[in-house]
Amino acid sequence: MSEQVIDRDSIPKSYAPSEIEAGIIAKWDEANIGHGDPSNEKSQFSILIPPPNVTAPLHIGHALNSTLQDVLIRWHRMRGFNTLWMPGTDHAGIATQTVVEKRLMQQEKKKRTDFERGEFVARVQEWKDEYEATILRQFKSLGASCDWDRTRFTMDPVCTAAVREAFFKMFQDDLIYRGKRLVNWDPVTLTALADDEVEMKEVAGHMYYLRYPLEDGSGFVTVATTRPETMLGDSAVAVNPEDPRAEELRGKSIRLPIVGRVIPIVEDDYVVMPGDGDDPKAAFATGFLKVTPAHDPNDWEIGLRHNLEVINVMASDGSISSNYGWDDCSSEAEQYLGLSREDARVAIIDWFKANDLVEDIKPYDHSVGHSYRSHVPIEPYLSDQWYVRVTDDKLGGEALRALAAEQYEGSPPKRESGEQSGDGELRFTPARYAKTFQSWHENLRDWCISRQLWWGHQIPIWTKEISIDAEVLFPYQGEDSTTFATQHDEAEGTITIYVCVRGGHDDVEQALVSDGFVRDEDVLDTWFSSALWPLSTMGWPTPVNFPDTEGLLEKFNPTSVLVTGRDIITLWVSRMTMLNRYFQNGTLPFNDVFINPMIQDGFGQRMSKSLGNGVDPRDIISTHGADAMRYALTQLSTGTQDVRLTIDLICPHSGKTFEPEYVKSQTGHEVMAPIQTSPSDETKKISTLYGLLIGASEDSEETPLAVNTSSRFDVGRNFANKFWNSARFAMLNISSPAVNVSNADLLPVDVWMLSRIVHATEKLDEALSDYQFNVAAETLYDLLWRDFCDWYLEAIKPTIKENEYQQRTLLTVLNVICRLLHPVCPFVTEAMWSHLCELDSGIIEGIELDDKDVLALANWPVIDGIELDAQVIASFEALQALVTAIRGARASSGVRPNRRIDVTLSGYLHALAAKHDVTLQALAGIDNICEGADVKDGMPIQIEGQTVCLSNMFDAEEAHTQMEKLDEEIASLEKKINGMKNRLNNES
RNA sequence: GGUCCAUUGGCGCAGUUGGCUAGCGCGCUUGCAUGACACGCAAGAGGUCACUGGUUCAAAUCCAGUAUGGACCACCA
């Protein structure tokens, strides 16, 4: 056995992440550390990645989300669980289609409709392939230990099969239906949106007071509206039955201006009366409400109650049109056809003004729904759409009952048997988010799932219209392959047949087509396939067709925990819960939901591309390293609050950093720019370019001159470097061959250090079990920095070279620290591990550490039955207090740092000092340790009521200078005192 | 309008069932090129825990109210 195993030059002096990370990733790939094996008997721990949209590269929020998942996965893997972390991406229907359409317009000046559907989808597919590859590379570069062989995409064959089957079954069970409703229509992207895809924005608008003449010429009523342009589709005026004016108007009609339509006055208690104190609308109300069932959701409801005509006066792009259900367009009204909503509003108000029918126009601020994609106001628009009946107890009710009893009063008590029922087993961390989940389900409305897009899962419905007199003859009825529904339209005299074809029956599809059926053009809402993610990724329902998914569902569903952001509790968490329970006998897709913090910029704003305040994890990895990023993100995951990430702009060429501020760019956007405290050419250049680039286009692909980073990651870089260096130092001190260490061979400092790793392991386990990531990070920091580096390494310096037992203890401690740090800082620990493996660590009884070439696959330290003398530990802690006190006294009295002084103590303190003499001498700069109770010379200090005396603190010359210094200080203080005294005397 | 969250030294945050002197990182001050690390070491300054009242032997912590900030839901008269 060689004397010195580690060559001093083989480990560089400081940690350079960029030189090491790629090699480590390759090592993990080769060892296939992420592989989850369904046939493995060990208990499972599984996580499904919230699949990021393929619209753009990952941002720092994704990095946070993935880091936390990876910490949990690596920790469980080391603890011996059979782990599966399933990666993947989401096709993100409308979002992806929108960015691709935008790019085609910019680069090729082409619209979607300039392509065949298949052609266009192929272009989107190209985009998807590019970004999916980028995203997966990003995941890998931040150290994610997913099961890469099972990477899924929401439009993979395996996922498509699940979508087909889910749709089929729900259609069969009448949980999916066709309905003519007002939907949230996006007039730019030309698609319906779900309620939660609508963003409310405050808009400074106007309240228009319009006079509607009574048909009999006996006067008029004044209606108040914010949307005068919809008056073309008015089919009634409503008044509250309690309103005193209601009675004399009863039975009368209105002649609608411009159109000339005669419309009834209906009585409905939805109408707010002016002066009704409680309702804020009362201040603006006239008591008369124009009713436009085709263009307002509330009016739609009134229309249903009073059986009113539904007159749609707009085309799908929001322009005024008589082609979509407006039959009585007058010649007067024709002038408005083709105008946009906005232009029509102006023109119609002009008409009312010209005809003296405008009573008033008041400024009015209100919030208006906007499309979360195109950002234009939503148009409530009448159309035929597909809905999921989430209001059915089988879906919404089941999801609600999943909530754990301690988080939701209405939850059924947990079953006594060990059987998993799903009821009351869903637990949110932090617990308050259970309330978000609960109130969402208590106010559910059916879910509109059809989208008028090309990118997505096409709805598996084939349609044919037949005469109402014709017999509905359908050759496939009753077969396992199809199910159908019909819709009768008495007015048109038609029956529409909707046939849903189960997946894998191409012959039936062809037969339908030759029979005159046409497939529904629309695709499903992205969240429909996302809702099936826990099932589809694991091969539900037909594992036979996808052999690599065999056994996954049985082994890994329910998954252990879902880590996600609070913004998708309703969009995603709820729907996964519903569908998983519905298709899997009530079992849940996951038992725990951990809601990770949201990252904001230093000013508390959401990060976004258009603000220019986004942070790309790749930039952080290049400036700080992946471990640094992971450590910092773990540390700021406190669970209670959102986190602010102060952003620094750094110029990659010069390395200069700038503080950002928000300025108006030339396009009018608020964008981030460097503060020009001392305007240099460089600041100006970056500022201008930054503003231009970010302001010019949201999807700008050019790299700005400056890169966003944050000094918040410095703590992580320092931490990783500290580990690197301390490990290097420790290993360079190993010179003796391996030896087994028994308790009797340990010095007090070794016993103390072992007690610290026991303590840290327990605390870490507890913190991670409770998803207290910040506590975990803090625990690691204290262990590595405070305990190991500040105390242990310093304390053993005098003895380590000679003491072979201590060398083995040091190696064992380092080995344990390596393992404990690994889930949070996998790269630097894995890199050190290969050096550590070159040394034979020996054995310390009570600490179980296996031998593995790859740290990621090594075991979590099992510290069991190690006997550490509590008195020895306590005595080391007492020594720490003594050292601290002496250091403080030395510093405050100006002793030269490298001077060795004498200390005189008595009683138990002397015994303590004598026992730890070498350590005390090294840590506190002590020369002689003397025993004595009463010392005349020297400086007395108090420690726990005992007097300790320091002496020999200065040589003659130093003593002289020190005296002079003190004299000066006394003189200056006396001067101050006299000054104060004089002032007091003068004032009194 | 409804629900929820936050307010702790200059900055960013911990403080889980009330209980030793309220912690941590950055920054700041003083000193240090010490044979692991200046991405470092040692010592230090800095907080009436937003405000008002209450419960208690004891409140940053529990209760009520006020102020400020934020998030979500509802709402196009």
C-alpha cells in the first residue's frame, strides 16, 4: 500500500464547474442512474415531471421546480427506493401554434391558412423537435436524474392512445357532450378558450347611456352599456320586477334604433336597480339593461329564462357581420358590416349622437377578459363546442373528496384498511393550497375542451347531418369500436349524428368516411392530454401495444409526489385527480402535492420575456455552475412565500455587472435596462440594445449584449467551492494505510465530528420528508462550513499527520458529507467521489457505507448503533466556548494574530484545557497553559463565572505602542465627556 | 366584492405545537497573504420583530382591529 495516494496536482486548487459537469453527466448516462424498473421488488418512489411547454427554452422557474424534484429523487434513490422520475414535454396546443404562426409571419410573411393542415402541422413539429431537444439538454445540464429512456411527449403514440381511449369512454358514459354555448372566443387566434385561459385586465373604458324609444312613441328608456356595438344584436330590454317603473311598461315593446327590430321589455331580477346600496353597479345603473344573448354570458342566461332570440352580429374575427345568425339587418345597419368591434363602437355612438339618443357618456374602469395568448379582449361568442361534464359527481365530486380530512372538512374519513381508496388521501404542502383546490371544485362549470386549432389531438368524432325524417341507421351500433350521439334540430329539420371511434379501428373510420361522415376539425384542449399524463406516460390503457411501458402503471401509479406551481392547481392538478380517479377505480395520481415558490425579479414582478427580466438557467450554469444554482434554489424554497431574485445584468465580454431598472423602450414596453449611475459607453450600449431587442419583439431570438444573472447564486458557488477545497485538503492529509477504527481510538474532536454527522443526517431526513428544502440547505451549510471546515479541519491540523485513526475518521466523515451533499450538489460531490474512491476508507463501527463507483448509486449513510460519549461531546463544545472567548479578548485588545500567548485557568476549565491542549493551542494561539486561581499580571476574562487570565500578549515594544494607543483613546474619550458635560450645563 | 398570503437590522430571508441572549446569507467595520479555500480566515457593529389593543407567568409566534404590499377567484350595465 502506497504512502500517499492522492497526488497534490491531481485536484485543482479551485472548483471549475464548466470543466467537470459534462463528464459527470456522461458518467451518469453510462450508469443509467435514472432507470426505474417495474419488476424491482423494492418500494417505489416516483415523480412525474410537469411537462414544460415546447414553446421556449426552460427558465429559472423550471430550474427550481426540477431541482426540488431531483433532490427528492436522488435522496430516495440513495435511501434504497426504486425510483422513477419520468421526463417529458407538452405540445401546448395554442401556445406553440401561436409562436410558430408568429415566426412564419415574420420570416416568410405567410399565414397559417396559406398552408395545408398537414404542412402546417409539420412546421410546428419542426419547432417542437428543436425546442424539445433544447429543453431535454437543459434538464440534463442542471443534473436532473430522470429515466431518460422513458422520455414522453404529450403527442407521442403512447399518449395519443390514452387520449383516444379516455375520450371514447367518457363519451360513452355521457361525460363528454356537444353544446351550443357562449364561449370565450379569441378573435385573433380564432379559437375558443377555457375559463381559466382568460386573464382579467383593468381597462379604462366608458359607460354609455343610450335612449331606446318605446314602440308606441310614448317615450324611451335609457340603457347603460360598456359595449354599444353589441346593440345590433339586442333582443330585449330587461327591468327588475321590483322597479316602480316596471308596471307601466309591462307589455310594451322597444323599437331598436338603427336596426328597427321590435323587442320586448322583460322583467328579471338580475337587473340592478339604481340606488341599490349593496351593488357597486348601482352607481352606474339606470335600471334598464339591454339584453344581447349572443354577446354576453349574463344576457345569455336571461335569454334562456325568457326564451329570447339569439342574434349573433359578429364574424369569428370580431367584425360586424350578418352572416352568422343575423337575419333582419336593416339598410341603416348595413353601413356597419365589416367594421371591427372597436370601429363599430365609435360609429354606432356617432349615430346615436347624431340622432340625439345619447344621454350621457361617463368614464368607467372595469376589468375585461383577455386572451392569455393574443392578449386581445375575449369575445363572448356563440358556437358549438365539446364539453366535459366536470360538474358530474364522478369527476368534480371525486376530486373534492380526494382532499385529506385535515385539509378539508367535507372529506370522508380515511379508510381503516390498508387498501388505497383515494378518498381523503390528497395532501397539499403548504396546506393552504388545499383551499384553492377546494373552492375551485365547489364552483365548477363544465369544461370546454374543443379548440379551433391544427396543433393537437384531433377530436375522434365523425359527424353527419341527415334529415329529421330519415331513420337513424348506423351499422356499427353496439360494437366495441364506436359509440354515438345525436342532436335534433327541429327548426332546420335535421339530425346530426356524432360517432366516436375508439382508437385502433382505422377500418371503421374509413367506413364512416365512405358513408359520408366527416371528422371533426377541432383539436382537444392541451390540458385534456395533460390531465392524462400520469396514466398515458405509463402506458394506460393498452400496455400490450407499448412493451416498454409494461408494468409501469401497476408499480408507479399513484406517484409519490407532484411538485408544481400554484398557477396550475386548477388547470392541471384538479383534472389529473379527476381523470385518474375516474379511470383507475378511485385511486389518485399522487398522494402529495408540493407547491413550489414562484420566482419574481428583484422588484416583485413576474419574470417574462417581454419585460426582459427572465433568467435562463444556462446563463446561471455558465456564470456559477449547476451545483451553485441548485444549492441557491434549494435554499430559497421556503414554502411560505414567493422569492425575489435580484437581477444583475452582466456583460459576458467584459464581465462587468450592472444593476437593472425599468425603462420605457422605444416600443412603449417597460423593459429592464442597466442603471446608468456612471454613464459609460458600455452602459449606454447595453441599455439601448437591451431595450431595442426586448421591446422590439417578444420572441426575439437574438442574444442581447448583457446576460441576466443574480448575485443570489454566489452563496451556492461559494458553497460548492468550499466543499471542493475542504475535500481536497482532507484527502491530501491521508498518508497512512487503511486501518479499522474502534471507539477507543477516537480523540474528543473526532467523537464530536461524528456526532455532527449523525445530527445532520437526522435533520436532513426530517427536513426533506417535510419538503422543507431551505432547512435541508441550511443543515448542509452548517455541517460543511461551520462544523467540518471551521472547527474540525482546524482542530485536527496539529494531529492529523501522525494519527492513522484520525486519518480514517476524517476520510469517513468526508465520505458521509459527500453522500449528504449529493442530492443538492450532485456534480461536485460526484467529481470528488472518484478521488475519494482511490483511498481505502477503513471502517468505523456503526456507520454503514457501501462501495460504489458512482456516488449517485451509493447508499445514504446508515448511522445506527454508533456509540458516542455524550460527555466527550459536551467537553468539546465547552472547549469551543473557551476558544471563542479567548479569540474575542485577543482581537479586542489588539494582540498580533500570529502571537502565541499564555493562559492561566483553574478548576474544571484547567482540566478542560489540559485535556484538549493541542487543540486549544492551535485554535486560540496559545503557548503555555498554566494552572492557577489568582493571577496578578495579565488580562482577566470571564467564562461561565470563572476567571481566565491571558498573559504574555505583547512584547516590550508592542506593549509600549499599545499603551500609547490606549492613552490616546482615553484622552479622546475624556474630551468627548467634557464636551457633553459643557453642552448639558449650557442647556440647563 | 370574496378568499388567501406577507410585513423581522441597509438588502434578501429563517424562526413548524407560545419558552434559554431573535438566527442565516449578502453588505458594512477592524485585522489577517496562516502550507485547503480571498469564492477565504478571525473579530465586530447593526433589530422597540408594521401599528393598536387583548389573552397569558411568558407573545416575533395566539386572538381582534388598523395600515401597507402581493396573489388568486368573481365581475364587460
